[in-house]
Amino acid sequence: MNVIIDGYNLLHASGVFGEERGPKGFEQSRTALLDLLADLLGENASKAIVVFDAAHAPDGLPGRFTHKGIRVWFAREYPDADSLIEEFLEDDDAPTSLLIVSSDRRLQVAARRRRAGTVSSEAWLAEMKAIRRRARAPRDTKPPEPSPADVEEWKRYFGF
């Protein structure tokens, strides 16, 4: 499933912010968010598009680039990121294979209209973190040894 993420919406939900204020701070915050996403998505990073508002972006900010496999778009020629995400939804030939990550009601309605999946930024982030934690948790390769009482119970059960 391809994921389209409302960048600043997820940034606010994540609480990942740069230490500086102004344009440099926004750049640090975006990079920190993209690094977090690359970690959470792992090998699925190439299935994600993150869209950031950019109507009043400073000169020199690219229109799009790739960060650790994640496609990043700035909505330069749109009033906001929501408008570009809505265009992605409208132009997609298989919108049911899309998941829109945003807490913005406008995008949730647009996604449901096209039968795409939708989830709030907070819920998606929590789920992705939980999945990553489970994937990284050490796994016992050997089941625990049965206790003497367990052995006796199994013997009785199987008639030994």
C-alpha cells in the first residue's frame, strides 16, 4: 500500500522539532521527521510520499527530492499541501491502494470519497512505532522449558 503523508500535520503530531526558529528550524524539523519516517518505514520507505506546504517557502527550496527512499514533495504551486494531496487522490488509478495520513478532516473526507484508506497522524504514528518496537524486540528462539507439573499434566492428558 502506498502512503501519502501530510508532512506538517505529522510533524506536529510527532513533536519532532529543530532547535532553531525560522527557515533553518523548519528545515531541521523536516529532516528529523523524515529520518524518523525512514526508520519507521524501513524497506517500505519508497512507498511513501510526504507532502509539505510551500506556498510561501524560501527561495532555493526544491520542489521535490528523495530522502532515504521517501519521496518528498513541496506544494509550491498549490495553496497548501492538502490541495496537492487531493490531486494525488484524484489522479490515482487505484485509490483503494492508497493510505492518507492526516488528521485534517478535509483530507479524510477526500480519501473516503475515493475509497482510499485514511488514518489520523497520531494513530498512524503510534501504530508504526508499535510495529517497529515489536520488530526490534528480542525473540526467544527456544520455547521455555516446561515445569515438572506441566510434564505431569501432559502425561496424564496423553495417557502416559
